[in-house]
Amino acid sequence: MSNNRGRGLQANALGTFDTVVMAIAGSAPAYSLAATTAVLVGAVGLASPAALLWCAIPMLGIALAFSYLGRIDVNAGASYSWVGRTLHPFLGFISGWALVVSATIFMVAGSLPAGSMTLSLFDSGLADNVALSTVVGAAWFLVMLVVVLGGARLTVRAQLLMSGIELAILLLFVVLALFHTGTARTFDWSWLGFSHFDGVSGFASGALIAAFYYWGWDVTSNLSEETRNSRRTTGLAGLIGVGIVFALFEVFTIAVNVILSADQIAANDANVLGVLGEEIWPGWGGKLLIVAVMLSTIATLETTLIQVTRSLFAMGRDRTMPAALGKVHRTWNTPHVAIAVVGGVALAMFIASNALGSVGEILSDAISAIGLQIAVYYGLAGLAVVVAYRKMLFRSAGNFLLGGLWPLCGALFMFWIFVESLGELSSAAIAIGIGGLAVGLIPMLWYWKQGSDYYRPARLDATRTVEADYVPDEHVSEHARAYEGLPTDF
């Protein structure tokens, strides 16, 4: 890895509770349900709860991979660093690039609903106006850009407020849904099995969309250089985040199956949760859940900005992207150049999105494209942990299962849904998904030719780091690089 040049990110800014909140906000439970339920139901029908269940098991394997890798290499680039130091620097760069592209696409996929949800609070007819939704969504995006620019502590304070209200509303509706009487159909345990999928390819397309639901918990790893005791905290927070959002996703998806008809779901492709709220609590329900979705969307814009800017910061620092991206602001300790670049690109994409059609159409293609990119970088991280811990896997049953077999199965699952779903997706989704990854080959080859140290990595080996004496985070100087010091990364 390259040597530290200039200032680092603000060390020890986040605690354990802060990091768990960021993991939950990253997966954006209310937004994911509102934006993606219609897409999921369109793909697999009544099997939606099953798709979420069977995708949660391998996703936990990937969360375990991030947890184990985070213990031996603290890096704002996360999978970009880990994959590069275990499998190959080219794969590491593609891993980081996949996150950057998927997060940037999400700025459009996330900001349009933020705008339309805000408008629907005042007039439901305005919510389908793409131009107006884009303007309001862009305004929210700029607010989050300023918050992220202000540093990790300000980011978490905003997150606690938004996600706290969102989760309180969602939990209220979990209770109300349990006592709701009018139903479109009766609950059936077969919804959690495989019988409702249209064959293997149908299951794969459902699993790809389900991967998008969960995506985002790994923001904790991108915040590792700013987290206290991050070698333990970031991975644990990711696992807790996946568990909590899984429970919320299942309850609400089952409620949609029970309470809403297929026509209601199809007619409200970008606002299924609002319609569900209106059915459960006429008058107030729809409005309250729209507030939850709006806050969730704005909150996940913030965590996505964190992910993409911290990844670009790590790339700039390693000279695998323009070095300016690795600069840190003197006052705020944030990668201000990376934040400004991401903001500019995303706003340009907002304007372009006006020509793409309705909010629902944009969401459907973007979600599928992002799903492909998520599958790539999650899958590579699952393989990376097995390589990094290969000499330790047979020392205990826990190491073998949690650090080897489960992450490996998660990785294979991610690659399988990537390949299998290619035949099911629209040409637009494939063009966005694969084309976005292919563009990354240009900077990768350019900076490889320039001789970036990233392409001559110190190999990541768990035996050299886990068995080394641990240096607590409080002994790290405020602006130190998290992986500076001994060659073992401590």
C-alpha cells in the first residue's frame, strides 16, 4: 500500500451505537420496502417473503466476511483494499469501482423517490411529476451532501434523528398490521418456501432484487477509520444491522401479501408502503408511512454518500484514482474533493434522468443494475476472507463455519444470482450494470501503468495480524492512517 500522504480522516468519531444506526440506515428499511416491493412482487409474486429469507442467509455470510476482514485491515475502501490484498489488485479495484458505480446510480434511484414522497405529502398528484420530483430530490441530496461534508459526528446526529423517527413509525405499523382484520388473502407458510418461484431463473431474479433490499449495511466498514475500536465494532454493527432489517423486511412483505391485492401493488409501484399504511390505518396511515419512507430515503442517501466518498478517498490516497480525491479538509476532516465530485456527477445524472420516463421505470432498471454490481463486490469479499484466513480455518469449528464456509457459500450465491439473472433482466438494466463495471477498466489500467503502489500490495494474512499484539484505538494519533504502523496493519 502507498504511504500516508497528508491528513487522515477523523479518528474515533463514532461509537458502537452510532455504527449500528448507520448499518440500519444504510439498508434503509422503509425506502427499500417502498421502492422495491412492487419490483420484487412483479418478479416473484407471492414468493417475495421467500426471496428475502433465502437471500438473508448468504447475506449474513457476506456480513461475516466483512466482519472478519475488518479485524485485520482497517481501511475506508473496505472490499477495495481487502480483495486487492488477497485475490488480486485488479479484482480489488473492480470491487471498489462496483461500489462507486452502484452508489452513484443510487443517487438517482434514491433521490427521485425522496422528491416524489415529499411532494405526495402535500398533493398525491404531484408525486408522479418526474421533473418536479427531480428538483425536490436534488434539493434533499444537496442537504445531505452538506451534512456529509460537515464530518462523521454531524452525519451521525442527523442519522439518529431521521432513522429514529423512521423505525418508530415502522414498529408502530408492525403492531397495527398484526391486529388488522380486512385482508386480500390468508397467510400461507408456503410463501417462505420454493413452491411459488417460477423455476431456478425466477428464484435468481428474485434473489437479485432481494440483494438490493439488504445492500448498504456495509457502510460501517467504510467508516472504519473514523470508528472507535473499529476492528470489533464495524463488523458487529453490520451483522446486527442485517438482522434488524431482515425482520422488518419479512414482516412488511408478508403484510403486503396479506393485505394488498396484486392490482393495488401494480398500480402503486413506487409507493406500495403508502398504500399499505392507508389500508392499515385509513386517513393517517398512508401519510405516516410516507414520512417514514421519505426520512429513510434521505437517510440512505447520506450513508450511500459516505460509502462512495470514502471509497474514492481510499482510491485517491492509493493513487488508483486522481490523487486529489484522497485529500482531507483541514477543518472537517472529510474527503471534500471526493464529496464535491460525487455531488457534481449525481446532479448531472438527475438532469439526464428526466428523459428516462416515469419514476417506477427508472427505479426498476436501476435496482436491477445495482443488484448486479452489489453481487460482484459482495461475492469478491466472500472469497477474500477465505484466502485471508486460510491458515486459521481448521483451528476451530467457529473459524471454519463463520470465517470460511458461510462466507464462501455467500460468495458463490452472489456469483450465481449474477450469472443466472442476466437472462432475465432488461437490456437497459444489463447495459447499466455491466457497462458501469466495464468503464472502470479505463482508470484501473491507466493507474496500473502509472505504477501505483496499490498494484504491489502487502498480502493480507490473518495469521500475521490476529496473533499480533493488539494496539487499542485510543493509542492511535488523531490523524493517523488506520493501517499505519507495524507491517501487520496494527
